[in-house]
Amino acid sequence: MIRSNFFLLLVAVLCALATVHANHQARRLFTELEREQGRMQALEDEWGRLQLEQSTYATHSRIEKMAREKLGMKPPQPGRTFVIDP
């Protein structure tokens, strides 16, 4: 009888330790999940800023202004333009 009680007590202690371990691991994984979700949100915010910056740099007026000022480009004269019919 004492042997079976000791065995049952041992099984109960092992089950309790397994439950504590499982809860600890679940909390640790949940904390890690929240941290990664925050990182994902920060990356999405940065992606949105980069897209806005790219669209700003790619505007026609900005490209034309830079071509005129930095590269010294200007539109071709009407006499130097050729139209090719297919």
C-alpha cells in the first residue's frame, strides 16, 4: 500500500512539474510572439515611409528639375525632333 501511494505521489509531482514547465514555456513563447509582432509593425511602418519617400523622389517635376539643374538638360528643339511612322 505504501509503495503504491509513493508511486501515485511521484506521478502527481511529475505531472505538476510538467504543468509548470508547459505554462512557463507558453508564457515565454507568447512574450517572444509579442516582441516579433512589434518588430513586424516597426518594419511595416518603415516600409510605408520608404514607399512614400520613393514616390516623392520619382515625381516627374522633381526628375525634370534635377535634369535641368544638375545635368544641364533641356527639351529638344522642334526642328531636331523626328517622328517615325510604323
